[in-house]
Amino acid sequence: MPLLVKLSTSLRKQVTGYDPHAGLELEFAPGESAEGLIRRLGLDPERIKIIMVNGRSAAPEQELADGDRVGLFPPVGGG
Amino acid sequence: MPELRALLAPYLKENPLPDGEAFFSVGLAGLEALAAHRGQGLKGAMLECLDQGLWPERFRANRGELDAGDQARLLNSSAAVMGCGGLGGLTCLLLARLGVGDLLLVDGDNFEESNLNRQMLATPETLGRPKAQVAAEAAARLNPACQAKARVEWIGPDNLPEMVTGRQVVVDCLDNLTARYQLEDACRAAGAPLVHGALAGMEGMVMVIRPGDPGLRDLHGPTPPPKSHGAEVLLGTPTPTPAAVASLEVSEAMKLLLGRPGLKPGQLLHLDLGAPALEILTLG
């Protein structure tokens, strides 16, 4: 089963062809961490503050499992 | 009660209910007459009526979701709104309409033209005026029973403790994470529950942070990311989003004031008006 990646706010503009409705399906790579996935997407891990795996916050070094849903968020502070 | 009923007789309105029962409400003229008779303020008159199950007409449509005891509790509640711009302007108006009796409205800024797309209190007439002052005037005008106080100040570690101490709820309507971290610290130290709301583009986040709960450091790390890293710099703060996030913040604030369950510790409400989708994420 592929990974389902959902990007939030400004990250959506940084991945070409990202569809906010469907998210992004990516092939599962055994042993890959959340940070590895972020790098695979060409995103800067320093700019991603919140990583959610299956709806729960995760550390960058967390190893992903087949079929995981991964949400990535940059800092959001506007009012 | 008979005395109150007799006093208010010319003003009482009977409101039938679907089950054949009815409840009574009383309009502003009746409340003013009662306040004058008792030599007390409008809020006192509202509380006396609610105590007897008579609804001030202005809150009548809250009945059902709220009972008279809830409405009285809100009138006796205090809240602070930190920031009176996109999130804060509507939050002030909603809290005043909801009937929260004591509001502290804080913002050091003045309205400018670029606020007009989303900030409810920014109008051509208020441009150049202090946001907090305009907010206090609007709240008092909307609900004369609401005591609204403006603080035209930028917040920081020096003035925050005094502003949040004793407040039953503090609503974070600020526009940068550095100030939001300072506010969270002050609320934790003062034991005041905080409702956090932030947005960028068509997305928003809301979290309830009681003292001891996970908070902004669990979300964004030990130090606040610089304002230039915020997604809002790229995506802006378009018209619909602050209103939606402010409404979510006010509903969480209301539940805190009424002792009702709401967002749990560590839960992050993520709103995506673009999809649209609303999801609850969990920290830790």
C-alpha cells in the first residue's frame, strides 16, 4: 500500500502537481524515516514543524510503515 | 418572583414552545426599568431575570443550547482577547454578543487599509484608530451589559502577567509565534486557560491549552519560528479564514467558561477551508 502524504498551506506550493483534495500517494520505502520522506519530496526539514503520522504527532526520525498517512505542516502563526 | 413578574408585566413576552409549554422573555425597556427600580446596572437586571427563568430578549436565541444558568454564568465571566485584528475583532464581537460580561481587549496596533479584507472592526471610518479601543467601543455598543476595557499596548513578558491573571479564559488572536509563546508562558504561570488560534491561507489551527497541557512548543518546537517562516507570509490571510477560526475559538472559549467538554489536552483542530475538511490531530 502506498504512503498517503497530505501537505499543509505553503508546502502545497513547493511540490509540483500537488492535489490538496487527493493528497499525494508515494511508494513505501522500507526503513525510511519521516525526515527521509520530507527530503524525498524535496522539502526543507528545517521548515517543517509538525509531522503527523496517522493523525498523531511524530518525530522526524520516526520510521514509516506501509500505508501510513503522513501530514506535514510548516509554522502557522497568522491572525 | 411575583414582585418581579408584577414589575415586568408590561414588558414580558410569552414564547410558545413546540411541546405546548412557553417561556417568557423581557426586552431592553423592561430590563432598563428593572435596573432603574433596583438602582443597579443592566447586568444585574439580566441576572435577576435569568435567575427566575426570564430570558433577556437579546439572549433568547441562545436558549436551547444554553439554559438560563449557563447564560448567567457567561454574564459573570471574564475573558481577555489578545489581538484585535483578523481573529480578535470577530472574537470580541462574538464574545460580547454571547454575553460574556467582562472583556479585556488588547492590541497595540492601529487599523490600516490592508486590514479591510478580513478584520471585522476595520472600516473606512476606523482606519488609523487603535484596534483595542475600537473593539471596546464596539463590544459596549453591542451589549451595554458587557464591561469592555481596552489596553492599547504591545504585549510582552512585562505586561502580560497582569493582563491574564484572574481571567477565566484568554483567547490568542495574535499574529506571530513569538508573541504567542510569550502569551502561553504568561497564561501557564497565571493558571489561565488559553484558546490558541492561528491561520495561513485557507487553513487554520485551534488548540485549547490549559496549564499543564501540551502547547505551542509541542507544535512548533522549543523556540518560536521567525515570523518570516510562517506560511501566512506566502499565502496571506484571506477573507473567510479568520472568521472561521475565530468562531471555532469562541466556541471553545464558551465551553471552557461553561465547564463543558471541548478539545482535549494535546488535540489540534485543523481546519482546511480549501478541501474543505476539519480534522482533529493529536500531539504526543
